Amino acid sequence: MKIAKIVSSNSHIDYVGRVIDGLDVEEPPTAEDYGFAQFVSLPMENEEIVGVIYNSMLVNPEYASFGPRLSPKPELGSFSPDYLNEQGFLIGILLLGTKSADERILHGVPRRVVPAGQDVYKIDAAKVKRFHTDENECLQIHYYSQIVSHAGLFAVPLLESVIEQLSLDCSDSDRQRLGVLKQTLAWQRTLGGMRL
């Protein structure tokens, strides 16, 4: 399901997408489709770039317009057919890796630059699992340091959410490894909260 279009970037792996709405499609995505820690796909020519939503921002250009209105808001559509509701949502997308045409998964910084206007799609649970499974059917999260380095204050909550998602459908040994990682994150959060 298409949920957004890329509109800008903050760095090579940190992109901003504008969530599509009723002006773009008949059935726009719901709030659950572009929530925190939702995995997304950006299909390119020879590969698919995989990312995760780690931030959101509300766009409301009307907030600063305190001037008088010539007509009430419900009548604007009749009197000003070119009037557009420019309110919307922006989502921060952190790129995590790629899936090549021959199904090879690589966690890390993608080589390609994502162009403005690129479509962003929601990934279902089966594709999320495939992205996190190596050739030996073991769980992998090689992008851990990328999230810690680039997600800022959202790094620990994002990693905890990713761990929760991956724990739903994995082997017992992988679940134990994820449990250790979750305990480490909780310890880091506690230690970070004690600093002045």
C-alpha cells in the first residue's frame, strides 16, 4: 500500500515523506499505516530500499494566518474552487538497507540517493521478517548502529518497537537474543535517565 512520497532529505539515510491524502488518492492511508516504527519500502529500478518511520511532523500553514476571512471555511469550496487544504503529515524515514533483484538482503547505508517524488510503500509482516532473516534463517539487525547514530532521542524507543515486532514471529533462540538486546536497551535508558 502506497502511503507517502519523498519530499526532502536531512542526510543520505534520513528522508522526509509527505503522507498522501484524499487529494492524491480515493482511499488514503489510515494513521496506523504510517505510525511509529512502521517498515517501509522505496522501490527503485534494480533494488528495493527498506526503511523505517521514526518521526512525524504536522504541517498546518493556516496556523499563522490570523487575517480576516472573506467567507466561512465550508463555503470556500464553492467560492474558491482552487482552495486546497494544505494541512498534512510529514514522516521521517530512516533507511536501513536494500533488497536486490535477486533477493539478497543487505543491512547498512544504501549506495543510491532517493529522488524527490519517490513513492513510499508500507511493508507487511512477512516482508519485514524476510528482510531480517539471513540465509541460515537466523535473525539479523545489522543496522542497529545506524539507528543509534541517526534517530536521536527516538533511537531507543524505535529499537524497542522493532524488537517487539520481530519477537512476534521468530524462533525461541532468536527470541532469547532479542530479549537480551531489549534488556540492554532498558539498562541504557535507565543509565541515560540518571545523567544530569
